[in-house]
Amino acid sequence: MSLSGHKIYGPKGVGALYMRRRPRIRVESQMNGGGQERGIRSGTVPTPLVFGIGAACELALKEMDASSEPSYVLRALGVDEDMAHTSIRFGIGRFTTEEEIDKAVELTVKQVEKLREMSPLYEMVKEGIDIKQIQWAQH
């Protein structure tokens, strides 16, 4: 998973890359030079930008609970509140290829199906149970 700093109100020109440990995936560097980060990244670390994205991440973490409102974009498009709360927005840029979009759709559908298989709530919804009417016990 990649993250651009400016998308979380951090500085432009810096980002983050998360790579799972298992199963291990092979990533080839896009630029040659330097052996930083096991050869995945070349060049000198832009220390001020790294601190900036770190500060943006810290602020985002503090503010995560401050607002649980759904995306205003989805609401403006007429998506109902329940659907907006359970939606994922994907940003598509001018260099995004049709193949990348198809792959994102394929992987998203696959993961949603996997999560639904694990969810007793989804089974209840399929059976016609209105989960909003369930009295949940507090622990």
C-alpha cells in the first residue's frame, strides 16, 4: 500500500510504502542507486519531509475519532448515509491505466467476498434480519 504525504495534509514530495511480511512480495526498484531500504529506494532521505509526513500521521491518528462522518463527496452524489459509511473511495489519476483499475476492482471484490464469508452479520442480513433492530449487549 502506498501513501502520498499531501493526501493526509503532509508535505508534497514524500510518501510511505507498506509491504506485508507474509506472504512476501517481490518489489523491484524504479530507480537505480544507493542500497537504502534493501535496494527498494535510492537517494538521500529528505529528512524534513519525513518529519513532516510523520507529524501528519500523528495528527491523523489523533483526529481519527473526532469525526465519523461519511465522505461529503459520496453524500453529495446522493449515496445514503449507511452506504457512505461502508464505502471506499479510490482516487484515479491521469496516469492510472485501465488494467490497474480492473486489478483494483478484482482485488477489492475478492477481499469483500472474503470478509463477508467471515461475517456473521452478513449472514444475518442475507437471511433478512434487520441488524439495526438487534439489541446488542454491552461488555
